[in-house]
Amino acid sequence: MIITNTVIRKFEPNDEKQVKELILSILSNEYPFDKKAYSDSDLNNIAGTYSGERDMFLVLDMDGSVIGTVGVKEESTDAALIRRLFVLGMHRGKGYGKKLIEEAITYCASKNYKHIVFQGTNRMVQAIELCKKRGFKEKEHIDMGGFSIYKFVLDL
């Protein structure tokens, strides 16, 4: 029997390489045609990008390896943007994504946001389903020629 230790914790600077590799590998392998929809510049300075008073970046750590991520970025006084909700493919379907999004929602509530926004392409089926199950409602749908971008909002 293999026992693993998983913990959701705040991003630390020494996580940057693992986080960047995880996110870029998922994007290039699973969403190669969606790259034009999203910038990856935040991955070059995660600590700086998510350092605002109401921002946060979490990692899901399994025995010292980063297997999942989620970020919260202030979009406005009332709204937070959930970003970089990713779980390594081999660890999906085990509730890790749900735990990550719950931590993000709890954080947003503690920072007195009134709305949480999640944007994803139509290919991000698991993340979209996870958001829908948690109560996010579709607010916008933009056709980008070959794929669509959806905007979901959760009112707190």
C-alpha cells in the first residue's frame, strides 16, 4: 500500500519551476489551439503576479511534487478571477480539483469579494463542470473561430 501526503498550501518561490512545467505541459498537450486565448506571462513571475493584498496562488503538493494549482487575482473591488485551475492528468477524478476550487472560494469570501469569475475554453470540460457543480453560472460565450471562451460567475 502506497501512502501519499497531499496538502494544499501557499505557493513558495521554489515551486515556480514545477508550477510552470505543470501548467505549460497541460496547456500544450491538452489545449494547444487555445494558446492565443490566454497569455502565460504570469508564469514568469508567479510570486509577483499574485502578490496583491487580495491575490493568492495555491499549489497541491503530493509528497513534495506539485500536482495541482489555483490562483485568485483581484479583477475589481467586487470581483476576483480564478486562474490556473489545473490538476495533473493522472490525478484527476480524485476530488483534488474540487478541493482547490473550494479553497479559492473560501479565500475569496474571506477577502469580501462579491463575485468570482472563471473563464475557460470549451475544451476545459472538467474545470467547467467543476465550476457549474459549485454554482457558477454562465454569463458570456465568445466564439473564437475553432473554439469558444466561456465566462462563469459565482455570486457570494
